[in-house]
Amino acid sequence: MAIVDWDRDAVKSGLADGSVLLIDVREPNEFEAGHIPGSVSFPLSSFDVERLQALIAADGRRPVLSCAAGVRSVRALQYLQSQGIPLAEHYAGGFKDWANAGETVE
């Protein structure tokens, strides 16, 4: 399975229309220091596949992973795919792209 890169406009659109569950895999201290509004924290360092699947199933929106710059989100997707979880989408620019573009940060 391939990795699908999302850009800032696609993320903004998905968050605005409520179709995207943006899952931030950065560490808790990074998330607390600033995150994309509407994203949920799910740190890669304590990654639990079953808990992630439960979150996605309960939420019902399209899951898109995000991190600081796209490296950890790709790593998370590769791991998930190796476990048979068919997730493939991530915000390629991540939080740095979002913040550097002057978008709202919580």
C-alpha cells in the first residue's frame, strides 16, 4: 500500500467540513506547545494499534495522520500497514507547514 500525501488545503477543507479526523502523532509536550485546531493527540512513542482502531471506529471520520514535518506520520503509517491496518493518508507538511503558513494554532 502506498502513502498518500495531503497538503494544507486538503487538511483545512477536511477539518472545515468535518470529514477528517486529524491524528497528531507528535509527543504530548509538542502537542501542548501548539497543534492544529481539531486535531487529536496520539503519540507515536506510546502507539497502541488497538486503541487507534477504536478511536477511528468510534469517530467515523476519515483518519489522516500528522506530525511536525511528515516523517513520523509516514513511519506510523508504515507500521500500521505492516500490521494489516489499511491507513495511508498523512499531512505531508505537518504542523511546521501549518504554523509557518500563519494558520491558526491552538
